[in-house]
Amino acid sequence: MTSGALLLAKIKAVVLDEADQLLGEGFYADTAWLLQQLPKRRQVLAFSATYTPELLADLEPLMRRPQKVRGGGVH
């Protein structure tokens, strides 16, 4: 990305699979930086088997109007 080989301007969606790992120790800054390089109008989907209050707090600033879907409904 920093060399310009990967064009980011047309990316419309990003999937963070295993979000708890991507936002855990050592990866939060890199993940946040990556998302900041993308267009402002993008969809971010974050998946994890374990959603702790800390993970939800870490995700909040990385998304616009986040919706939480848990076991059968939107919260």
C-alpha cells in the first residue's frame, strides 16, 4: 500500500475476520491505519466468535453508525 501498488480508492467494503485478533495486542494500530487509508464511504464488517466489551469499544471509532448483530437480531 505504501508503495502505491495497491489502489484503495474504489474499495467499498472491508471484512475483519477474527476481529478480536486483528484489534488485539500489536495489531490495533496497523488495522486502524489501514482503515484510515480507505475511502470514508466504506462498509466495515467485523466478525469474531468472542465479542468482549473491550472489542466493541475498539471497533466503535473504526466504524460509522455500527450495528451489532447477535444470535438472531440487530442491536
